[in-house]
Amino acid sequence: MKKTYPFGWVIFCDDVRMESNGKRIYIGTYSNVMYVNAGFPVTLPKLVITITCVNSIESPREIQEILVYVPGDPPDVPSMKIDISAHESAAREKSTRKNALGEPATERIMAMDLLASPLELKEPGKIRVIVLADGEEIEIGKLLVVGAPEAGSVAEPDTQ
């Protein structure tokens, strides 16, 4: 199966800590849904968005920006916009083309932690993480944010 580049994934959590041995500890991770106990609008003291993006070394796509939309944002105005085009160009120039085992590398991995503190959520909805590559928006992660369910309710909302 041929991979389509770039691709990536996102971890949403309350905090990230580094151990002295280089391990990362994700605290309070969210899977598909974040339940908030307060009514909307609500302010989260902190949300960490860990983004990993994989691009081809042989035929890379130009990654210009990372965009993060939160519920209540206008469709064309992200809450967070990270311009990574200069970083991406420098990384491409420095690419060793060897992996940790000394074998030819086929992919370059970019990883970053975004810290939103505080983060205001105006209404229920999805936090969406988009990679802008060659002008195309590629969604690599999302988290549905809703009010906490009634006591005894076990139904999960549809995250699509």
C-alpha cells in the first residue's frame, strides 16, 4: 500500500513531562471526546496538543503551516497558526537521509508540542488540527468537546 504524504497524528492532553531518560509522560490524555463539567463558554487552564507529521524525503510536499481551530472560530480564522515553512526548508537541507540504524531514510518526522494556556472554548464542537501542504488542508487530528453527560448516561457522541 502506497503512503500519502504528509500524514500525521495528534495527542490531546492536560500536560506533557519529560523524564531524565528522554521518555515523555502524557498526563490526562483524551481519546475521541473531552467532557467539560462547566457550561459554555468555558476556559481550560491548559491543553497540550502534541503534533507529529511525517513527510517523504524523496518527494516531499511543502508544508507551510499548522492550523488549530477551536469550537466557535470562524471557518477561515484559526485560533493558532504556526508558520513552519522556514523550519521545513532548513530541515530538508539538513536531512541526513540515514535512519538511526544507518539505513537509507525514506521519511522525515516533525514533532512539536503546542501549549494553549488558557484556552477559551466558546461552544461545543471539534478542536481540529490541520497541516497546510502545497496549499491543501490535511486534517491530522480532532477532538470533540461537549458538556458532561447526565449521571448514568454511557452513550458516546458521534465524533465524525
